[in-house]
Amino acid sequence: MYRILVVDDEERIRQMIKKYANFEGHEVVEAADGMEAVKLCKEQDFDIVIMDVMMPELDGFSACREIRKVKNVPMLMLSARGEEYDKIHGFELGIDDYVVKPFSPKELMMRIAAIVKRSSGETQKEVLSFEGLTVDFTGRLVYVDGEKVDMSPKEYDLFFYMVKNRGIALTREKLISDVWGYDFYGDDRTLDTHIKLLRKTLGPYSKFIVTLRGVGYRFEVE
């Protein structure tokens, strides 16, 4: 069971998250603005903070900075905007994940579980190397010839999923359902775009991502 602080000026959003969290056995504490969130974090301990970006009194980014001064608690930011600047700014502040509204409550719960599990050290350290490509699952890091490369959260999800299932033919449908979730309403072009970005990031090791015509993709090493 996790103690979750949900910070959002919309009561509807807080209640929706609380409903799903309670269903999974978690305890939820609510805050309607950033100032209240900072006060609660100074007084109590939480396993994770779910923080909206746009709020009165004190916005989510500012509240995150204040909380970081007193607690090193995992944070997931919520935003009605999906601008890249917001995401980059959030990650620079040290947040663990970023979810754009409207979102799937089921996916949110999965992200919460993954963040808490990762931050609590429950995962056993696992690092794999393929020639000059190093994949650190525990640290959620990727190195190309010794240099750390940056990926978006979804690129990391897709890449780690493919590496863990290396040697297996992964259909487009399976990749989309397992990485994006069953509530995903996009199309195959979203997957293809992420594969293209991954290949660009991996440079000479993009060769490990093999296209299976009419089927999907496979992460394949010799």
C-alpha cells in the first residue's frame, strides 16, 4: 500500500485518482493547491506526489522546488498541456514522470507503481551490454559508446520493452497495447515515429532494431 498525495485544484480529478488508488488499496491525501501540498509534505511522509502543473496560489513546478528542499519524494506531474518545454522543465526539476490530461486512470496507476518500485530500490539492478550499447534498467539509463543518451519517457518504455523481449517478433498491435496501453487511441504512425527516433538516438546500434515487414519489429543481437 502506498501513501499518495494528490495535488490538483480540480476536485473531479482528485476524486477520480482517489477512487482508482483506493480500489488498489492505496491511501490518498488530497491538496487543492501547491501551498497546501508543500505544507503537507513538511508534516507528513508520502510514497509519491501526483502534482498538477497549473494551480492557483503556487503552481506545480514551484511547489515541486519547495518540496524538494525538505523531502526527496518521487513526483509525477499532471498537465492539460503537452508542450515539450513543460516536460523538459519538469524533468530538469527532477520529476519522475509526466502525464498529459486527459489520461487513463489505469495507466496512471501503473506508472505510480513503477515509480515507487524503482525509487524504493525494490528492483534488482540489471544492466545489459550489446557491443557499445549499454542498457541500465534499474537506473533507466542508456549509453552509446560510453555516452549517456536522452530519450522521452515513452521512448524509454518502448526501448526497454523491446530489449527485455529481445529475439521475439513483436507485432505492432502488441507493442502498442503493451507500451501505450489498451486505452491508446492513436495509430501505427505513433509507433513508427518512436522507432525512428530510437534508431536516430542509438546511432550505429540502431541495427539491433529489425523491421519485420507486415508484422512489426524485433530487437535482435548476434
